[in-house]
Amino acid sequence: MRVHRIQLSHEHDISFELLDENDQPIPVVSGFMRQLRARGYSPNTLSAYVFDLLHFMTFLQEQQLTYQEFTPPHALLFLEYLTTLPRRGHARRLGLVLCTTEHGQATTRLSPATINRTFASVSSFYEYLILSGQFTERENPIQKVEDHALERVSERHQPFMGRASRQQPIRRAVRVKTVQRVPRPMDDEQVNHLLASLQLKRDKAMLLLMLHGGLRPGDYIG
């Protein structure tokens, strides 16, 4: 099973498909990827989705399951499976990660954020199956539960998008704890380079106001 990159008509128009052991596209995944592309997802996002589904389909194959047979209890086994996988390529990380050896080579495991993203991708995959009528016997097996911690946010807090962002606080029942990192500030060289790249005085004024006033883009626009 492998990921196949597809170059479409336009130079930057790229898609992906998941091929089985016979190098044939897996139809249900191909339909899901077409739906994501139709919604305007970027090539990087499409790549993340298809590699997440590669992990999922490989897990199903090892467990001798079909996607129709996958149930919430299987999600716990899937979590254990993901924690054993080596990541693709190299990454810059600020926190501690598990580093092991595989075939005599040092390798790092998937990060908690990547594992959580994989569960989100699989959940979106099942939402697609439900909406397209291909999974009608039960609900999405990647269960979601109410997040009561988020409900404790003060009612005086006004989200940036107002009522549009008032959603029922939920989270996935199976997830990995992640470290909340503080954003790294830009150094003087990066700030000067950014300012030099701006042509309009208006844009420079906006950037300087946000920089010296500690404003977010939404604060300035508002």
C-alpha cells in the first residue's frame, strides 16, 4: 500500500490517491480525496489526509478488518498502533519526543499532534462516508464527547467571530495529550526583512501597530 502523487492540468494543481498492493486506487479513499479537493483544500492538506489514511488502512489490513467493521473499541488499538510508527522525514521540535532505533537507524515516533490529526482525518473520512450513504448502519466510530473544560470559559468572553464561533464544546474521546507551546517571537532581523518586503506605507503602519501594540490581526481590523 502506498501514496501516489498526481500532477493535474495546472502546475500547482496536485492531488493524491492511495494505492493497494496491486497498485490500484482504493475507491472509497479516492472518493474522499476528490471531495476534499472539490472543497478547495491545499496540496499540503491533501497530502496530510492521504498519509493519515495510509496509516489507517494499513492498520485495518493488519487487524484483518474492513472500514465498515471498525468500531470505537478498535480506536484504542489504533492509538497503540500509531504510537509505534516512525515519522516520515525530519522535524524540528521544541519538546521531548520518543527516539528509538529501527534497522540500525535512529528514528522518532509520531508526535502527539500528528496522532491527534490522524484521528481527526479518520473522523472526517467517516463523516464523508455517512454523508455519501456508504456508512449507514451506525454513527461515526471516532467518538466525540462534550468538553466540559471549555464550557467553563466566562460568558463575558467574546470570540473574534462572535456568535458564528459559538459551537458546542466537543473533543474526540481518544486523543493524545499535547504540550501547549508559547509562540516564538520574531527577532530584529526577521522583522526588518518583513518590513522591507512591504511596498505600501499602509501595510507598514499596520505591521508596526501590531508589533508595538501587541495586537492581533483581528484586533486591528476590528
